[in-house]
Amino acid sequence: APKEKDPAKQQKMYSQAVEYLDEAIKIHPTYKNAYLIRGNALFYLKRFDDAIRSYEMCTKLSPDFADAYKNMAVAMREAGKAAGEQQNNLIKAEGYLQRSLQLNPDDPETVRLLGIAYGMQQKHDLALQQFLKVAQMTPDNAQAFVNLHHAYRNVGDEGMAQQNLQKAMTIDKKIMQKQGR
């Protein structure tokens, strides 16, 4: 399925894979790789909660199954992103993103998304903390400093806001133009 170019065929292949994997699990309910692959197929179908449950089953069967934890963290991150962007449910998004960070605290994208979720909820001090982490994790990322610029403005520190905007523009002179400003 990942090699298929036609999105409709690809979706059909992932759905069919889930059906086959469900059968495999019925035959061999402790086959951890079937749960992992099932979780992956469900992830690509954007059925994040179902994918997370499959990965959780992997970890119950094999508590040291690193791939299951890694994939679960990504599924939680994407579930959080979808909850925020598509469902406009920032509380739900925050929960998924916090759980993702427990599994993978070094993922700058999850930290960034949590910062956005906090900012959208007017939790500006918490947003600032997350954006500071992202800037530390990705010091060559101009967007990280633009986010810090906005976060500092939201907490009322115009001096730090301007300092971070300058840092962003030092990294990428056109960063504000790219954002339509």
C-alpha cells in the first residue's frame, strides 16, 4: 500500500490489510507483530484511536516492544493534531499530545503542537514553555523563533518578542514573507 500512487486504491489496500490482520489475530491472539502492522494500517487510514489501541495491545503482549511505543507516540501526535485542527477540540488535542510526549519527549513537532494548543486556549505561559523547548531542540528553525516571538508578545514581553523575531529573520530573511506578512 505505501507504494501505491492512487489514493483510493491505497485506502482500499489498507482496509483490506486490517481485515486480514483481524483474521490473523483471531487465529493467533498473542501475535504482537499482527497488532503492530494492524496499527500501522489503521494509522494510514487516519483511524488514530483504533491504531493506538492496536499499539497498546502490542505493549501489553511485549512491554519492551520499542516499535510499538514509537508508533503509538506518532499516532497520538497525529490524533492530537487532528483533534485540534479538524475537530477544534483543544482539550482533546492537549491530552493526546501530552500522552505522546510521555512516550517521546524529544519530538519537536509534538512539543510545537502542544505549544499551539496551549496558546489557542490562552494558556500563554505554558505555550511559551513549549516554544522555548522547540527552539532549543531545533536552533536552526526560523519558525521556532517566530512562534517564540508570538508567545512572548502574548505574555507581554515585547523586548523578547522582537529579539526572537530578529533571530528568526537571521536564520531565514524571508520567514515573514513566507507567512504573508
